[in-house]
Amino acid sequence: MKVDVERQILAANDVLATENRARFADAGVFVLDLMASPGAGKTSTILATIDALCDRYSIAVVEGDIASKVDAEKVRAHGIPAVQINTGGACHLESAMVRRAVETLDLVALDLVIIENVGNLVCPSDFDLGENAKVMILSVPEGHDKPLKYPNIFQVSEAVILNKYDTLGVFDFDEAQFRAVVGSLNPSAPVFPLSATKGDGVQAWAEWLAARIESARGDAS
Amino acid sequence: MHELGIASGILTSAIDAAEVEDAVRINAVDVSIGVLTEVMEEALQFAWAALRSGTMAEAAVLNVTMLGASSRCTDCAHEYTHGRFDGAKCPACGSYIVELLHGRELKIDSIDID
């Protein structure tokens, strides 16, 4: 006999993501899921964001990597609490991993938690972690054709950071084409050209994030 | 996409639903998958065949319905089908304020059990 099931296939992850989301909202903390290829500048962007916003917001970072504590150590050296998740082979973070990681954080005392996802332009875009917003970084050396090749991550992100903008003269990067394709995938996502290590353009990105944090607070009250 | 993880999710949910009905065997599982998920049906069937062994779904057929992408314009109410790159703009009025109706589904519709 046939039985209607009507259930989501990724229900296990989505149920936990919904619980995470409720928990973050109750604690009044804004959670950002930052995604990009390995080496695109996730950690550098996080450090620059911390520099721009730590006077206004209490920040912690959840680092996701297949192995090593390299990134968590960099963040801690910058004076910010960091939790390192080692996935041991999984190429993306899932909501259960994030739930465990935030056990050691005082969420109520925090304003912003940045989750640095595993370096990957494919899988992280498919998994809800319970975040307020997903943002992705594409770096100039990777090439302007990446939105054509990896459309989903550009489509699910609220904003696109174009990092290593200072290297535009070195690489054959067609910014107009890049912006046109991103616009066709996700017309409402702003593009923030910046250099995370040099600081140019970081302010505009940080102000956008601050506005998002304030907007989420406004929605909550 | 993670066809193995998806197949595993399908198997778990199907078995859960079958156990609620006191079933002894699952004959078929019907799923709907939107094309924007980029799930490859061949890879999914391969993963399904591998994972169902030794379970009550051992001989279960996985019936996959691929759903095309479609959206509705919130300005003029026009509904249209589209691909990955041409869905953001309403072809009738040019508005970018559109909502996706279909294309990202990843769900189990029904199971056939004994």
C-alpha cells in the first residue's frame, strides 16, 4: 500500500538548524556563515571584520576545517574567542557540528558569531546551520567565471565579498562580467570589493554587516 | 551535491515512516527533487542501491521526479519556468522581485509498503 510521507530529505539537518536558529535568537546573537574556496581570504576577512567592529560588538568565531587548529589560533591571537571544529573529512559544516561548537560560547554575552565554513565553493551552500545570513567571498585570482561554474553559492548568499581587489591589475579579471552574472543569479546581493589584508573597502562591508545585525535586533523586538 | 548523504536521508525517513505503519517491506520510495539542487539522478540511484542492502528497503525502487524551476513575480503575478541563470527577472514586467515556486525541492513524497 502507498503511504504519503511528505517529508524533507535533509530533515535531520534542518530540524537542528531550526533549533540553532531559535537558540541564537533567544540569546540575541547574530550568526554569519562565511563561505569561500580555500585561500580566498575567509580568515583574513574575519580578522579585518573584527578590527572594524569589535568596539561596537562582542564577537566570537567558530572555525570549520577538515584538520588543524591554524585558523582558531589566528583568531585567538587577535584577542577573540574561537572554537575550532575539525570535520575529519566532511567538506562542509552541518547544524549538528555548530550546535556542539557553540556549547562552549557564552551566547548571551555575544553580539556576533562568525562561522568560517570549510573551504569549498560547492557543499556549504546546501546546508542550513541556523545562521542569520550566509555570505560568500570570491577572490580576484580565482577568476570572474566562478559564478557561472558555481552558481548555487552565489545564489544563497546575502552578500558577495570580492577579496584581493588590490590584485586586479595582475589577473585577467573582468569585474563587469562578474557583477553581471552575480546580478543574474542574485540581484539583491551587494558586491563588496575589498582587500582584507590591506583594509581597503573593509569599512563598507563592515557597515553592511552592522546594519544587518541592527536590523535583526529590530525584527526580534 | 551529496547523493550518498541524500540517499541515506531518504532511507532513514522511509524506514521511519514504514515502521510507523508496522510494515515488513518497502517496495518503492517516491521522491521529488528540484533541478536547482543539482542532484544527479544517476549518482543518487547508485547510492540508493548501495545503501538499501540489508534493510527493509532492500528491494525498494527509488522513483525520482525531477521538478523544473519556476517562479512567480510579486509585482504582476506572472508565473514562469526558467533555468538557473534566467529566473531572477520577470519576463513579463521586468521586475526583480520574484519568488521561487519550484526547483529546490528535496523531499520524500510517499512510500509503497507491505
